Amino acid sequence: MNHEHDALPGQKSAPSQAPPFWRSRYSLGWVVFGAVAALFLLSEHRAHFLGALPYLLLLACPLMHLFMHHGHGGHGRHPSPGEKVAGPAKPGQPNQGNPS
């Protein structure tokens, strides 16, 4: 006897899967809870946060350099003065790094 009403004859239905965490109603509760906690922390500890802000900005510089350095190829091998460099992407555009 087949009690699966959604499946076609001869096919088994896939087991229902729970939605991912970020699409569940619990995630909304955690986001609201986190926002309220952040509001209370910032309102109660504003002087501590503003006192540490210059140091956080100084710390952001090396962290951005470390994590964002891959965007321009890193510190890999640079072409020597006589070595040929790849041409421009479109005609009429100068090579990157070429002042012309």
C-alpha cells in the first residue's frame, strides 16, 4: 500500500528538507537579538568605543593590505626592463602601468 500522495506511481518522493538557517524564523530572531544587543553595547560603552576608534582605524590599514592585496596580483614577479609585456585589452588603451 502506497501512502505517498505526492509521488507519481513508481516514483518515490524526496524527503522534505528543512530550510537553511538564514531562511528560518529563528534566524530573524537572532538578528533582532543581535541588533538590540549591539545597540545596548554601543550606548553603554560609547566612550570606550570612541577612545579605541583611532587605533581601530590604524589597524584597518595593514588588515586591508593583507586581505585585499590579491586584487592587483600581489608581489609576484615584475617584468624586467627589456621583457615584453602583454598588450592592451582594447585597441587604443595603454598598458596598465605604462604612462603613455
